[in-house]
Amino acid sequence: MESKCIKKFNQYEEEIHNICLQGKIDYEKINYLLKNGASANAIEIYEYENGERDEELLLTQCWLDASVRLNELEKYEIEDDYCVKLLKIFIENGLNIDKYVNHLFENIQWTYDEKHYIEMTKMILNKLKDKRNLNLERSLSGIGTEESYNNICKVNHKYANELSTIYEMIEGYKNGKDVNKYFNYEKIIDQKIKNINIFCDNLKVDFSNKMIAENIDIFIECENDILTIQNKYIFIDNNKIRSNFKRTDKDNRFQAQLEKSIINQKIINIELLNEEICGKTKTIYNITKIVVTFKNNKKFIIDTDEALSNMRITIC
């Protein structure tokens, strides 16, 4: 369907866009232009034949076009903190977060900046004045789709996990959690375990070395942080522990053995691996396998059972 541009960026805003396509970004020049003629809230508007309109925010257009150029041109290089630096400059120059919060989250995955997803999400939500302006359906749809694509098709579970973490952060913020208490799971490395909380739904197997349930939430309280594992996702969430499932009781054999094996042990490594499972129709499914290794060489493995319908935890 054909479209026409009915509102364009002005010359100063176009200059910012062009700077972002150069590879070596002049952030001082961008900051100067935003104070002298360019708007941090600049948009281009395209109108289609059916009357629908599409708005492009200058910031997200700079994110997207730089990422596209990085993927298409071998000689094009860009700093790995480009997107977060640009976001900071735009916020400092008056970016209206309350107006564009959903647009920012609809486009954040196109930065492909897994290293700074958590930081950018904190920056955006910390500047949001009215939580009611955050529309979860709009904000999370693109992140959720990209996470599923990377888990299932690209088989990049580590990248998908970062997307899932910011998905949880945005949803958690809307439900009253402190977004500043979320971190990447790697922060937990070398911390000693103090306590373990397991919640599950529809417990099916409870052996000393294996537990299977329809859904499982695990909260591992360490010296400084709480490592959270929710089904196939892992991150740090230092908010008050909450779960929609039932806490395992004192007679749970798996939790008793787990505590005996790893309490007071340090976490020394966490891996997100791929596991191929053949379904009933002979289709191969790519499943995330989380492997947590402790100083005493014990391992804690979280994956999906052969039926692809339940979560499984194993101690080995």
C-alpha cells in the first residue's frame, strides 16, 4: 500500500539522523542540535491510501537505521553503547517519555543491544511520570514476538533471555515492582547461596534428584541478590518474592536434597544451552536448558520434559 510523508523531520533533525548513519557518532553535535533547532520529540508522519497513519520518532528511527546499516554493511562499525548513549541525550533534552513510552518499547528490540536492554528499560521507566501511560499490550507485543523468534527459530537462548528479562521488568513495573532491582543473571556469579524458595503448579514428580511440575518458580537468595528462575527464563529480581504458584512444603524431597547440596555453596557458572526434543509428530523442538554450576561441582539443570508440557529440575 502506497504512503506519503505528510510531516518530515526538519533540517536539524535530519542532520542528527545522518550523523547516526556515519558509524563514528558525534554525540556532542547531536546534543548541540537538540538544543538548537532539533526536537527530542520530533516525528515523521506517513499517511496511507486507506487513511491510516504511521509515526516515526526521531530517536527510534536513529536506532533502527543504524542497526540496519550495521547488519548490511561490513565496513560499518558502531559503538556497542550507541543506543543507550543516544537515549540518555534525548532524555536530557526533553524526550516526552509519558507520550512515547509505548513507542519506545515497541521498537527497543530493533536496537539488538542485549548488553544494554536492562539499562535502557530502567532509564525509560524511571522517567515515566504516570504509570497509566504504559500500555502493556502495545509495549510488550514486539518484545514477546522477538523473544519467541530467537528461542525457536534463531536458537539464541541467551539473547531471548535478555528480551524476556525486560518483558518481566516492564510487566513487573506496571504491577508495582521496583524496576531498579532487576539485573542480568551474571551478577550472581561468585555469590554464596543463603536460602532457596520453590513454588510450583501441578507437581508430578518429586524425587530427591528430580522434580517435574507444570510450572516452576525458583528463587535462590544469595549474599547480595535473588536469582530468579521462572520456567525457562533466568534473571535477578531483588523485589519481594512473589509467585502465582504454591510453595513446596517441608516434605518435598527434591527441595530437601537441593538445600543439602547447594546451601552455602557459591555459584560459579550459568549456561543457557539448546536441547533438541523430538515431538510426537517427529518435529524437532529447540528447548532452553539452564545449567547452574556450584563450587562443589554440583549442577542444577532446568529444562522441559520429553512431553514438552512440564518443567523439570535435576540435581547432578
